[in-house]
Amino acid sequence: MAALIELRNLTKTYRLGDETLHALDNVSLVVDSGEFAAITGPSGSGKTTLANIIGGLDRPTSGTVIVDGNDLSHVRDNKLSTYRNKYIGFVFQSFNLQGTQTALENVTLPLVFAKIRPKIRKMRAIACLEAVGLGDRLDHRPSQLSGGQRQRVAIARALAIEPRIIIADEPTGNLDSQRGEEIMKLLKQLNRRGITLIVITHDPNIAHQAGRIIQIHDGRLSERRGLIA
Amino acid sequence: MRFSDYIFIAFRNIRRQKLRSALTIFAVVIGATSVAIMLTVVFSVKTFITNQFEQNGTFQQVAVAPQTDITWNDRGGGQCSDCTILTDALVAKMQTRPNVVGVARQVQLWQFEALLYGNQKLRIQQLVAYDTNGVIVDHLLAGRDLASTDKAGVVTVSSDYADKLGFKGNYQGIIGKQIQLYTSQYYNGVGSDPLKAYQDQQAWFAAHPGASGQDYHPAPVSIPATIVGVTDASLMSNYTVRVPLDWARGMYEDQNYQITPAAQQAANAACQGKPGPCNVQPQPSLVVTDELAKNGYTSLIVKADKASDAVAVAADLRHTFKVGAADAQTEIKQQLAIFNVLGYVLGGIGGIALVVAAVGVVNTMIMSILERTREIGVMRAVGARRATISRLFTFEAALLGFWGGVFGVAVGYVLTLVGNPILNKQLQSNNIGSTDILTMPWWLVAGVVALTTIIGILAGLYPARRAAHLNPVDALHYE
């Protein structure tokens, strides 16, 4: 498989008062297209920072990020926004849905920024919601949905732009184990359809479902291949 | 993002915070209403005054008076000691000046007190006479204008007289009716009986030996006249009776029975050398003085070929004839300058209200951004550019301004609807025919809405920039 994501000597430092915090310390990593990688590590180890840099939400202090042959390290904000819009689907622990909008409107949001015509974006959003099993909940607001259903809406939103990569940051963190398993099943299904899946978790059960487990500790990587591909 | 999406999303966000949006818009409405109303009042009054002057081609007219320091308001003439007398010879010379197309001689008569009709008695504000040569044009509502062939016995009256005499709405009905022009005491022009006046005076002094001349009050005179036309009572010509110029000349005459020095001499001669008391009394004879020829016309109205030449004509007349000359334009410019200042002052007050409203918009937008920080983070995560976020919030602020402007203008319009009937009553009580003078022109409506929208945009710039530069990672984790 071809390399989709390539990180070279990535460093990310934060200044907290007088202290300099190394969130990422000389990290190099290659993720192939269609891979399912889990990033694990204790709190504050730098896993979310890593995911944010891959997702184009954050920039490294030094080092190179290459996705699909494009160097993202020094591109302008506009390019980075377009990259997020075209390549990345984010799934967050706290769902991050717009509370005042319906499931359908939430899923439509990335398509609005992609300048897709209203008719087409509605069709695509409905298809995505149907794909996550919420075809009958189009006009429900997040407050009218269960936790699992909300995360499905979030996944549908990530799917809407047909991303190459889905980055899920603790996708099951706010769900009970049964709902969590359902969500993981859904994500793995998408992975099998060719979408590269990066899941950030500190739950070993979830990490072990990945084909590859990347452990991060104090901003440094150590890696082992997972049991289940 | 598509333009329609910006509008849709901005709309939705404004509706989301109904009360807050409504209060913010309310502040803009207050500012917009005050600006709209103030501009409407200033614009309407300026238009009204200009129209009043434009009627009858007043802008082409130059008022000429004997004294040199006159303004347009003195066009009825005034008192002076060291003046150029406005004679027919002078008028003939004025006719030949460049850009002058006509001169109307004007006489104002002060010896008339009232107009009598049946048993009604109405005070005469002004009794005037002027040439009928197209320089001064009366706006007739019924009957006919005075013609140069009219010599005496006919008048036109302004419509306010007709109204008072019970012919409101039926001005045709007053045509042909006879009225009396009631003079003040001492009137001795045409229509008076100077011989009788002389005899009355003699008889009175005979009955009151030793009385002072100040105690004698001769009787006023009533002069009959037929109404041939009703003219529009405008701002400048209310309660006006117009008589033919020839008649006015006669009214101006000083007719007196006097004992002339010659008669006195003759009587003295007859008595000379005769013993005892002499019974030969000097015979009084009628002496008529043409006061108009002596004192000149009250004023002249000179018509320039174009309104734009009136100022130059006035200057030329002043320079050439050493008379006072005033054009309406200079006058109206002064009057309107006051309204310009008024407009700036009132507009300034509205402007301050709008500045306060703008601060409200800034406040609302900053609150909105704080509340929606996570939402902004999500939008950025799914691909919204900084410029997109910035535009979204700018649109929202612009929409607050836009609605404020629309409602403000609407409230202003309603206020003009309320104000017009009140003003109409006021104007009617002053006998001015104009109605509904408060008008809101389309450019004012568009201008005020555009202004508040721009204010909304400007007020939204800072909050929008702030929203656009939020760090997406921080925004997503904002609690």
C-alpha cells in the first residue's frame, strides 16, 4: 500500500509560562492508505496534538507533514482549510454537533463550505445518515437523540465529504460499552471500504482492534503491530 | 461558501437569539428613525420653500425698491428718506438693461382697513396694484385676472377672503359680487368727496371754536368694487386685494379743497379799501396732487430672462440705478442655509444614536462569538476558511443594521403619516394651500437603510476578525 501520511521529525512545543512543553518530540511516522491505526498513550502524552497536526487543525513547530504528496507544513491557512474540507473527517469525543440544527443540517455543514449545491448536498447528507442507520432521524436535533445516535450523526458528518482519512478522537469516550462497540463497528466498516482510520484512544480494547497501535509517551513514539488487522 | 448560504446562516443565527437580536435592532431603529425623520423634515421644508418661490417664476424675479439696502422681504417697498424715486422714466430705462425681459410697477396702498361684504367686515392685509404684463403671475382659482384694460371698480381677492365670506369650495360663486373697500380716516383719493370733506371740516371747526386740528376725525370712505377673480392664497399673498394700477394711481391722489394763495389774494384785493367788515370770503378750489408721480412706485419687480441671470440683473440694477435690488435666490439661499445647519445638527443627533446602536451591535456580536466558540471550531474543522467565518459574522452584523434601517424608515414613514395632517391644519390656518408637505423620497429610504447596513458591517468588522482568528483547536475545546 502507498504511503498516504508521512511525518518527518515532527516537533511541537508549547510555552507554558517559563516552561517549554514538548508535546511532540522528533516524531516520524508513515501511515499507508486504508490503514487503521490507533494512537494510544496516557493523558497529555501528545496523541491529540499528533492527530490535530495530521488533520490540519494544528501546525508543527518543526518537521514535515506530507499527506497524499502535499506538504502541509508551511501552507497558508486557506489551503489547510481546503485540505480539512477535502481529506479529513473528524469525529470527536464530545460529538461537537450544532445543538440548534437538525441531524441533516449538521451533516450538511462540511458540504456548505465545499460550495456544493443545496440539492446535491441534501441528497448526500441523507445518504450518509442512512449509511449510519439514522435515515429516520433526519429532522431530529441532537437533544432529541441518544449519545450513540449523536456520535453516528458526527460520523455521518465526517463521511459527507467522502474523506480519505477519518480522525476519531476518543470516539467512544462518552458512550457505554455497547454503544461504543457499535460505533467502532461502524468505523471499521468505513475503514474496510478504504478510508484510512486514525483512532485516538486510551482504551486498550479499542486499540487492539486496530491493525497498528502507535504508542506515544511524552511526545515520543513506540509502535507495535496489532493482533487484528 | 455560496452567497445564499451566508444570508441563510446569518438569518438563522439572528433568529436563534430572538430577544437579543430584537433589542440590538431596536437600538438601530431609534437611530435610523431619528435620522430618517430629521432628513425628511429638512428636505420637505426646503422643497416646500423652494416650491413656494418657484411658483409664478419667482426665481426669475428681482425686487427693486427705492432704498438701496433691501432684501427680498422688502419687495413690498419701505420707508426711506434718501432714495431713488421709481418713476416711469426709470422703468423705461430698466427695460433696456441686458437680460431684463419685463418690469412690473407695483403699488402698495396702506389707507385701506377692511373689506365689507353684506354685514361681514374683514381686515385687509394688503391692497396692491401691479402691471398685468406677465412679470407677476397670479394663480387664479376662479374668474379672470385683472387686465390692463381694467381702469377702476374691479378687484381680485385671495382665496382666503372667499373662504371667510362663505364661498369655500365655490369660488365661482363670489365672482361678480360687490364689496366695499373701507378706508381709514383722512383718505382723500379717488372715490372720496373732497368738497363734502372740506365742508364737514369747516362746519366742525365752526361748531368747535378753539378746537385743535388733532381732535377732528374725518369720516372714512367706502369704495364699491366688483370681484372678478379669486387668486390662490400662498405663503406670500394671503389676505390680498388687488386693484388695477390706474385705480391705485387715483387712490393715491391727494384731493383737497384749499384756499389757494391766489384765491386769498383775490379776496384780500376785493376787501381792500372797503370800510367795515369785509364779507368777501376766499373761495376754496380743488387741488389734486398725483402722489404716485411725486413719490414714485412702491417697488418694481424686474423679470430676468432666466433664473440663473437674476443675481446678475439685481447687481446690474443696483449699480446702474442706485436702487435697492434683491433676487429671491439669494434670499432663499440664506433661508435654506439655516435649514442646512438645522439638518446637520439634527442629523448629528441621529448620528450619535447610530453610534450608540453600533456599539450595541459590537457587543451583541462579541457575546454571540463567545457563545458560539465551539461552533466556530467545528466549522473550521470541517473546512471553513478564516475569511468564511469572518464573512459569516459580518453578514450577521450587516443584517442587524439592515433590519434596523428598514424598521427605522418604516417607523419614520408612519410618523410622516401622523405629522402631515397636523401640519396641513397648521398650514391651512395660515391659509397656505399646500398639503402633505412631509415626503420621504426614495433616495432617503435607500440611503438610511444603506447607512445602517454599512454601520452594521463596520460594527461587525472587529468581532468578525476576532472570530476568524480563533485557534480551531482551542475553539473546539472551549467550555
